[in-house]
Amino acid sequence: MLEVLRFWFTKDLKYVKGKPCKPYNSCLGEFFRCNWEAEDNAPRIDTKSLVAASSGNASSASSVKSAKNGGGDPRTASSLSVVQSATNPTGPTVRISYLTEQTSHHPPVSAFYVSCPEKGLHARGFDQISAKFTGTAIKVSPGEHNLGIFITLERRNNETYQLKHPAAHLGGILRGSLSVSVGDFAYVTCPQTKLKAILHYIEDGWLGRAQNKVEGVIFKYDPDKDDKTRIKDVPDSDVVARLGGAWKDRVVFTLGPKPLDSHPPEKQITIIDLNPLNVAPKTVPPKEKQAENESLTLWGGVTEAILSKQFSKATSVKVELEEKQREKARERERKNETWKPVFFDQATDKRGTPDLTDKGRQVLERAQKGDWSLEGII
């Protein structure tokens, strides 16, 4: 569970190190694929060793990577955070392949699948948001088909974690400086291990600097009676670990039910430090290997116009592209045809877990080999 939460805190790195921007209006059937080459250097979080280390067993303390600095800052006494992958890694790497397809236009929904066979991991879900203007900001919430990210550990009897997104607010609209804030709850559950995490993103006040605080708890729960939605509702007897910190900066954890602040700083273990991290670069198919409805090709004309500051041209190209999509929809309606996704079995799913078609599996299998050819697939 702790390693899943470590991933959770890294997934929004693009909003921590970058600026939010308005996305393109995805077209039905549009798809995107890429690879990441990640260094295989994430420290394992072994809670048994951590418990032994806290009891004074020096031989077990090696499971916690020492990160002491020259100033002896107790806040960095121990860390199990991931480190930034090098631009040109010299050590072992792991290839992660990603595929997403716009499976519905009304409502707009994309299915996605992430595959890492070498580690026996895959993740999937539906990406859909609901946006509402609140007067000074836009509230962005998961749509009805977005039930979160489902991460499956294939080598642990398909142990699956469901990571439910909190609502976020996009502010700074009036002053022209967009920023993301979160004031909501997020939940991570695993029925097989009977562990659940509640993360409370604490809303910042109107005055003062943004703190981006988050606090959390991991506890034992009954999957058939999942009724705990707030941290204060969880009895100490069920608590496995507590977390706290700033989700845009650094988050720490401690084992056991005692309040986080009751532990001295040197006993609080860093689960993630985002400060030295940057968004990992993607490897995408070369232009000649891309299909016409592949995102980079489909929107290439709009992107080029924006980058060259030809905004009127960008608008006209965008309008032309969207009109072509409307014409395709009208043609399907005239022929009484129902559009079906190519790479996923269903446009939406009440379970929140899209299944790949044979073509989807072939695309990811080829991507794992570094083969971007779509010949014989589409």
C-alpha cells in the first residue's frame, strides 16, 4: 500500500513543476501511445524491516536509505522516496507502455491502459472529468465513468488497488495565472489485503501562502462494509500507518496508530520528495509510424500554429478538424451505425476497468519491443 501511495503522490508532478493549460477537445477514436524508460531504482518499502529498525535492530535499518545532509536536517534523516531517472540511464531500466483511446464523445471519455510486463504490473481506467465554474475558479471532479486508477500486481495473485481521485480547483483565472489546488478526500482500497487509505487534502484559506497540506491514514477495513470516509472515523486499533506533509513538496509517514506529530522528525520517514523530481520524458512513435487519428498527427497543425504564435490559423485549423468529426457523426447517424472503439472492448463501463481488444494488446506488445508499426492492426 505504501508503494502504491508513493506512486499516487508522483502522478501529479506535471502540475507541481508545470502550469495547467486548456487541453484539446479530443475526437472520437483519437488515440495516443508512448513508452517510458525508467531506472529500476525505487527503494522497496519493507514495513517489517522498518518495525525492526525502530526497535533498535541495526541490521534492519539498511532498508531505509540514509539521506542525511551536511546540515544535519532531521527532516531528511531517512527517505524511501524515488529518485530522478537520468536522461541517459547507465543502470538497469524498465519499460512502461501506455495506450489511450477516446471511446466516447457524449460524454467525453477516454479509456487507458498502462503495461509493465517486466514487473508484472498493469494499470487501467477511464479518464473523464466534470467541470463546474464556481465564480472565481473551476471545480474539476471525476465524471460518472471515472472510478479512478486500478493498479494490478499480477505476481501477487492479481492484487488490485483502486485509487479514487479527489476534486480539484483550477484558480487564478481572473488574474491570468492558473494554479491547481485540492481540498477534498482521496481513497485507495485493496480488497485482497483488506487495507484502505484515506487522504485528506486540506483546503487552503483565502489569506496567506498556499500550504498544499495533506494528511492520511492506512488502516484495516472490511471490503463488505466499507463505511469509513473520514480519518477521524478510523479507530486507532485499525490504524497501520499515518502520513502527512505537503502534496506539492514532501510527504512523510510513520507506522502505527500514534499521531504523526508525536514522532520526532528523525523517526518520520519520507515516502516522497517531489523537489528533485521532474516529469519523465516520453518516447513516442516517429511521425511516419503514426496513424492519421493519432493525437500528435491529428492535432499537429493546431500545435504548430500555436507554437509559431499564429493563433488565428490555429483556430481555423481546429474548427476545420472539429467540423470533420461532426460530419463523420452525421454520416454514422444516416447509416444507423454505432461507433465502436478499436483498442478497447467498451466505450464505458460501470466497473471502471476497460478491457483491451486483441488489437489493443498487439499495440502494447509491439510497444514493449520498441516496434511502433501498426501494420496488420488498423
